[in-house]
Amino acid sequence: MNEESAYSSLAPVPATIYERGILLAFMPPSQRQRRIALASVLILSIVFVITAPFVNYPLRQFNAFIPAFDTAVFICQLITASLLFAEYTVSHSRGLLVLASGYLFTALIVIPHALTFADTFAPTGLLGGGSQSTAWLYLVWHFGFALFVIGYVLLMESDRGTAEYKGSAVGTISSIVTILVALVCGLTWVITAQERYLPRVIGADVSFMARHVPGIGIFLLGALALALLWRRRRSVLDLCLIVVMFAFLFEVTRVAVGSYSRFSLGFYASRIYSLTAATAVLLVLLSETITIYARLSTAIIRQRRERERRRMTIDSITASIAHEVNQPLAAIVANGGAALRFLANATPNLDETRAAVTSIVSDAHRAGEVFRSIREMFKKGGQEKAPLNINGLIREVLVLEREEFRANQVLVQTALNDTLPDVKGNRIQLRQVILNLVINAIDAMNSVTNRPRVLLLRSVIAESDGVLVSVEDSGTGIDPKYIDLIFDSFFTTKSQGMGIGLFFCRSIIETHGGRIWATSGNGHGTVLNILLPAVTAGIDK
């Protein structure tokens, strides 16, 4: 089965709570993301305070503003709903389903809102509505969105583990879309065709209660949603929605305290708040989607390279075994046949038979030696050793891993002593050891987000006339009770490790007469140390 068919044969299954960590709704926010959210809220607050005294200042009437604004909101909300529905198909989270439905509801309700707005497409709007239709659609729009956000928070609080889901996620989404389209059509019909039965909420003759109570109700509902989000704020999505709800409250304040006149500063400012609320989650979703896609592409490329390296290794091993074992096996067959012929004579030739059997035993030992040498190759690497400079190997590894350092945002620092004596060893083996230690250090820093990821490689002359190489990372470190066990075979502290890499590193270093050990770093991380005898020390065995 090829790679493409292997991927296509995998049936989608609900993500566990651990796998959900790559999704926006379950990803813990970083300090940088918290600072961006705080800065966004502060900017919105400053704009609100500055414009508050001038909300009724008249500006130029621009009739095309409303359709342009509602079109932008429609597109942003529709794309956001699509991305949230996509995350729902992976996580099967009921909270995400409700939030996605809220964004789709908003995208749908802005269509009749734009069509019924007076002096936009017609003096009294389209769809046969009256003077109250646009205001009621606006109230339903914001009342509904606040309810959906509250539903999201409450359902996310109760959805802590793997969602037990039966049925098709696509079928569920299709049903939700159908229901929302029918709901919006029904509400539009009631608000336009039956507008005369609805209470009046705008106009000079409207009572104080009718003018302010709907807006105050929406404001309080939005404040409740914001309070629930603030109490939760466990994910990046929660953080984005907090910014959204702040913009939401600034927008609906005008409805709560009294409508601004059309095309005034307050009128345009409230639409800016609304557009901010529409785009906040969308921008973060797009950013995180691109990031996840880039990481996935990198992971697939690495997986393919690793698979290719393994295939080439297996091919080389197979060819080596076939070539080396073929000759002794052929000799064994030939000598075995000769021995049978000698024994089949009327008078068996025991001397020739003995010689043939002796040759069979010798060839069998030779075949065994082939397998033993292959095993030694994997355990110790090639046996050819020559004087070499360890700094050169370190620099070769740094060049090989340049892309990995860039992809993982690792800052590389070196402190290499240029007066080091040479060591006698196998270049391929020792380079592989250093490479393994560097890769382990990169992996150890993957989860670090609150400080720089620093990799330090140091080489010094040891007191025993040897060469000491240290690879230090700024990762999470290793539990002291495991630090002496990490070089044992099949022992690993990684969730997906095999416990082979450091074991082979120790085997290679010991065959070079050296020693490898680990210590805790200064404050953070781990230091892996390699001590190799120098050629000048006279230790050449």
C-alpha cells in the first residue's frame, strides 16, 4: 500500500483531549497572545472614551456604507463559522458547534439587515419592511450572538474529555445550517411582514422604556458572556472572544443609552466596533490555521525523509548481508554435496568426507562472523579511526541542522576552544553522536514558550589531557532520579521515544575510550557531556 492510500484509508475519529491541544479552542494562550489581547482591549477602550463626547457630531452621509459594512461582516462571519465548523469535525466539541452556529447566524441575519435599511436600496428598504424592521433585526442579531457565546462557554465547561459522538459530523453541520437558514427566514418574515405587531423601539414618539430596555437587555447579556469568558479564559479562542465581547459592549452601548443620529460619529464608530468583533476571531483562526498547516507540512516532509533513510538503510543492510553470506553458504552447499558423494561410494572415502565436513564447519563459522560484524557495526559503527578535530564535527552538525534551528526558533551559541588537540576516532560515528545530542536538545525545548530556546555547544581541554564536549539546552530538564538511566537501552523520558538513541551514543563513545554523562543545567535544561581521550595523551587504542 502506498503512502497516499494509507492516509486515505484512515477513518476520521474524534480527537482526544490531548490531541485537541493543537486546536484554537483548546490551545493554552501564550504570554505574547495575552499581551496582544490586552493591547487590543486598551485600544478599543481609548477609542471609545475619546469618541464618547462627540457621538452626535454629524459626518458626511454615505449611503453605500451600510451595504459595504454588512457585506464585510457577512464574509468575515461566514468564513469564521466555516473554520469553527472544521474544528468541530475534528474535536466533536458541542461548545464549538454552538459558537460556529452563532457566527453563521450572524452572517445570515446581516443580509436582511442590509436589505431593509432605509435609503440604501430603496427609500424605505426592501423586503416590505417598515421603519422598525432594521432596528429589530439589529436587536435580534446581537441578542442571538450573545446567547450563542454564553452557550459556548457553558458547554465547553461541561465538555472536558473526549466527546462521545455517534453519527456524522457533516450530517450534524448540514442539519444546523438548515435550521439556522429556516430560523433567519422566519424571523425576517415576522419582522418585516408582521412589523406592525412589534413594539416600536425607535422614533420620536417612542417611550423611554421602549427606547432603552432592549439595548440594556442586550448589554447585560453581553456583559454576562464577557464575565463567563473572563472566568474561563483557558484557550486562545477564549482570549479572542474576550476581545470580541469588549467590542460588542462598546457597540451596543449606544442602543442602551439612546441611539445616535444616523451618519454621526457615533454611528460610524459603532460599526467599526462591530467589524472589529467580526474579524478578531477570524484573523486568529487564519493565523493559527496557517501555522498548523506549516507544521504539518514540515512533519510530513521529515517523516518521508526518515522513511526514505530507513528504506535505504534496510536496502544497504540486505545487500551487505546477501553479498557477504552468499560465498560461505555456496561453499557449504558445495562441500556438503561433495561429502554426500564421498559417502555414497561403494567404499566411502572417509578422508575426503572429513575434509569436506571440516570445510563446512569453517564456512559456517565464516558466515557467523559476517553476522557478528554486522551486529558490531550497528553497536559500534565502522571500526576505522583516524585523528580528527572535534570542533570540525561540531560545525558540520550545526550546518546540517540550520533549518531545524530556524524552524524551532532555537538560538545557537558556541564556545569552542580552537587549541584543542585531535582525538582518534571514526568521523561518521562521532558526528552521529553529536547530531543525536543536538536533536535531543531541540526536542527538549519544544515545549518552552516563556523564555528563549538556547542551545550552547562548548569544547574545552579536560584536566586529564582529553577533550570535553558539552551540549546544553534551556529545556524543561530531566528529573534527577532518571538522569543516570537515560543512557540505558529502551529507557526514555519521551512520550514517543524508543530509548535507543542515547544508548547507541554511549556505546560509540565507550568504544572510543571515552565517557558520556548528563547533568542538570544552570537553572533550566540539561547538559550532556562527552569526554574523549586526545591523541597527544598517548591513548590510541
